[in-house]
Amino acid sequence: MALTTLATRVLGPAIMSRFSVTPVLEGFLNALSSSVIVAIVATVVAQGGWREAAAVALAAGVMLAARSAVWAMLAGATCAALWRVALG
């Protein structure tokens, strides 16, 4: 995984220097980062249980309402922690 990360960081700029950045390419690259985050979160929810699903749902709701990633992460982590304390 470390080698893959290093390769993408080194080769990414080298490859992108050969392409002109068009609005379509820029939109694709912006969406790509979001899709990676969604894939990571979906994997955690799929492997977890109701606690993880509730924490992610609460974090998403807070993110939509407050437009703050910090508050969303805090709400999700607090939900998971309180669930564990209360229900094990």
C-alpha cells in the first residue's frame, strides 16, 4: 500500500503534465476524490453494524445541516462512542 501511495504521488504529476486540464477533466478529478472517500466509508459501514451505520448517517446529517466537516466527524465519533458505552 505504501508503494502504491508513493507511486501515485510521484507518477501523478508526471502523467498530468502531459495533459491539458479541461473543465471535463477537472470535474472528473474533483469527483474522483469524493468517490474514494465514499468507497472507504461504504466499506466501513458494510463491514460494521448498526453502530457504524448510525454514526455515518448522523455525520452526513450534520454535514448537510452545518456544512462543517469538523462538526460532522465529531458527531459521528461521539455517536459511535456513546453507542458502544450504552449498548456494548
